[in-house]
Amino acid sequence: MKTYAGLARLFPNSFPAKVFLIAFIGTHIPLIATVYFLLAERGGVMANLEICIVMLVATLVGTTATLFGLRAILKPLFLVRDAMEAFEARRERQALPEDFNDEIGKIMAMTNRLIGDVDLDLRRRKSAANTDPLTGLLNRRGFDQSVGPAAVGAIIYVDLDHFKSVNDRFGHDVGDTVLRQAAQVLAGAVRTGDVLSRFGGEEFVIFLPEGDLTAAKAVAERARAALASKVHIEGVAVTGSFGVAITPTPAGDISETIRQADAAVYAAKGQGRNRVLTAARAAGQAAS
């Protein structure tokens, strides 16, 4: 590293320049010394000026060719650098050639594997951070990242009925099983493109992109019926209360829409549970 560190002071931004200097010292200095000695034997430099000019031109041509050659032969290192920069800046994977067996070829192959391993690890970490480990659905963080704060569509808020009594009576293992089954049923009831998440506890939230009130109520009713018919504990159906709300257009406010849907769930529970209630209807009944 001492040689490299020393050359870095002379050429801090160019690796080819470092290599060229070593090559120049190793080849040109002995050659120049030999030519100078021969010229001295034949009368000195001035007496052989034509030879000196030819040597100078040949040295310049050779130097230029060497610089271009070095840059060309070091192209794989530049590709490695570009691949690293692209992945660091944009998480973009640029495949490097792997059909070379020398040291540079091995570096390119190892770079491909390293970037691939890091990319896979980052994807797994992101997935784990955005996923509820019990149900496999998106968690609230994953929902926020998937939907965004100003999306337009419909929100369905789901709260399983009497879930606390399930945990108290049958234990948390049974409660976890109910949550997994409920997640599967809800996933089967939503449409392709809808975003289903577990917000925590026994609460689930569904986002229907561009969904209107009619479509949202249909999905909610389908999910409610499927939940009551497919999830049971000792023959007793597990039900859920559903609240539906629509984001304002053109710019939605997801957090406010979720709050409205949650309020509709609360109203649905007050009316006996196991039902779908829209935010507008819940607000009207609260006012009356």
C-alpha cells in the first residue's frame, strides 16, 4: 500500500496514470540511459540531433499509445466502479461479464455476487419491515408505503367482533390462528390490485384504488359474509364489523379517510356487529 499511497499523492484521481508512471520508469528510463550512452560514444547529443528527434517522437507516440492501451485494458475496473455506483445511488443492478478467468475477471464475478447478495438482503429486510409476521399481510408501515398519503379510492376498515374474549377464553394461540384464518379469508375476498393490511391487533384495513362507494360496499359485504361462514371456533362463527369510507377527489387524505372508516366500524358495533356501515351513514345516524 505504500507505493499506491505515494502515487496517490501525485495522481489522486487516476489509476491509469499511476500504472503508466511505473511502466514509464521501468522501460523508458533504462532505454533513454542506454541511448544517451551510445550517443555520447558517437560524439554527443548535438552531433546526433536527428537520432534524438526520432527518439523523442517515438517516445511521445509510444507514451500516447500506452495511455490509450492502459485505459482500454483497465475498462473492466471502470465497469466495476460504475456497477457499484449505480447500485449505491439507485439500487440498480448492472450485470458484469463473467467469462474471464484472470484476476480482473474474478473481481467482476465477485462483484456480481456481492451486489446480488446485498440486494437480496436489502429486499428481505424491507419485506420484513413492511410485513406482519403473523398473517403475512402488510403491516401499517407497509400499507403507508404502498398507498401513500394522498391516494384516491376507498377504505374498508375491519375489526373482528369480540376478539378479546377469544384470547381470554381460548388462549392467544387460538387467537393467532383466528387472525391467520381471517387474513386468508379477507385476502380471498378483495380484488386484484387492492391493498390489504393488518393494522394491529384484530384490525385490518383494505384500500381499493379508485374504488367508489358501490364497489367498496360490495367488497366489504363479500368479505363479511366469507368471514362469518369460514372462520369458526368450536362451531361458533367469528364475525367482523366493517366500515367504509371514500377519499375526497382529486387529492385524497388517507389518514382522514381511515379515521372515518374506523368511526363507521364503531357505529357498526353499536348496532349489533357483523355488518357493513358507510362513513356517511354512520355520521348521519350519529347526528340524529
